[in-house]
Amino acid sequence: MHRPDAITLKQLRALSAVAAHGSITKAAEAIRLTPPAVHTQLKQLSENMHAEMLRRGSSGKMELTPEGEVVLESIRRIEVELDACMRSVSELRDGRAGFVQLGVVSTGKYFAPGLVAMLKRVFPEIRIDLVVGNRGQTIAALEARQIQLAIMGRPPRVPINTSVLIGPHPHVLIAPPDHRFAGMRRIDPDELFEETFIGREEGSGTRILMTRFLDRIGDGRTYDAITMSSNETIKQAVIAGLGLALISQHTVVDELHTGRLVKLDLPGLPIERAWYLLNRDDIPLTPAAERVRAYISQMEGSFLPQL
């Protein structure tokens, strides 16, 4: 009965050494074993294979049998795989390779792909997956350990986390360029609340900010609001004249540049917030995630859209 589970690296390396040096004595010196120990390893290998691995040639040197040649070819492949395995483990340990899941709130999708592309150029051996969701989804992913790093606005209280400020995150009130408020230096709050406001879904950080802003300047007065599920839809709705929107400036840089949208001037605007990079306190980062975190931190927001 063949015993592949009984075959050891010592047995294989003993055969490889004899094939390379032509004798058990020289092979023993090469692999730092005694000749009897090498002989024992070879005997066990032959028993496990049910075939002789070596024979003495006409020159007096030990030669491989056809069966031994087949085994030696397998030994070479095994050694190559082991070397590759050792390199991979070393790269993982040192953070030169690995897998990092980066979560970004929906507003960040306007700069996150460019950031990930930059990271992949800097760390070509590190696989970086981008996970985009609203604030609630990103926090849930962090709690469920589905992401290691997250970029969002206000860091959550739970899960307990370490955060670092990585750049400014201004929010502006936008309107179509032909709106009656466009270019006005002073906008009457009473007239402002005659407008319809377009916002993200409940749980979105931008929706929370819009609600707080309007409650503050309007002393809690009611207003018409439309909920839309994405910043892209909100921008198109404002361009079409459906209403105004308080939105991250980073999502409308192109539209403001081209004049398809304008910022409205009101006291307290833009609302200055910040982007944070965070990770859970209770789960150590992998070396690869540590390297990615350090690199994003040192960029100090240079990857953010500029108006």
C-alpha cells in the first residue's frame, strides 16, 4: 500500500542530495546528516513508494532509477513552490503584499476610485478592494469586519475606532445657474423656505447635515423635501430645476467648474466638515493595511477634488 502521507521533506531532500553528489557520504555532508541517517531516509522513501529510487552505476556512483527520476522531478517542483510560499509569507508579514478592504461613504465615490488607483501603483502587490455605501452601511461593514479601513465624515462612536483627519470636506447649497437666488449676496430665509430641498435617504451623513442646517436657520420651520438615493440623481434634479440641495462640494466640482450648477451664498456656508480615515481599535490591522493607512494619512487630502 502506498503511503504518500508518510513521505517527508527529509526523505525527498536525501534523494535530491544523492542525485546531485553521486554518493550517500557526500550527500550526508551536503545536508548535514550522517550517512546512516541518509540511508535510513532513502530506505523509508523506497518503502513508501514501493519502488527503488537509486542504483549503483557502472562508474560506482549512485544513480537514479526511472522511478527515482520521476520523484526527483516532483521534488524540484515542490522546492519551487516552497520558495514561492516563503516569499509570499515574508511579503505578507512585511506588508509588501496582502488584501485590504477600504470602505468609503457614498459621497467619497467621486475621489475614492482615483485614490485606490494611486494606491495600487504604489503597492502593486497589495490587493485593495473598494466598498462603497452610505454612512450606516459603512459603519455596519466596519462592525461586521467586512472592511479594515473606512473613509467617512464624522467618526462613529461604535465600534470604538482610531481616526485621523485626512482633509477638508466642505458642504455647499447648490442651485441651477438660472435660479432666482443665483449671485445674490443676501437671501431672505422666508423666501428660501419657499423652495423644495432635495436630500439623500435617512441615515446618510449629508441628509443629517442638511436637516441640521435648515433647522438652525429656519428655527425648526417646515419645508418641502424630496428624497433621492444618490448624489448623481440629486445633481441632475437640481440642474433640472426641481429644487435646491445641500451637498458635498467634492461631488459637484465639475458642475461648478462648467457652470451647470452654482453655489448659493448664505451665512454659515459652506459648512466645513472633514474627512477621516479610521479603523477599529479592537482588531489589529494587517501589515498591508497598516502600510495603506500610513500612506493615505501622509497624503493629507491631496487626492481630494479641488475647486
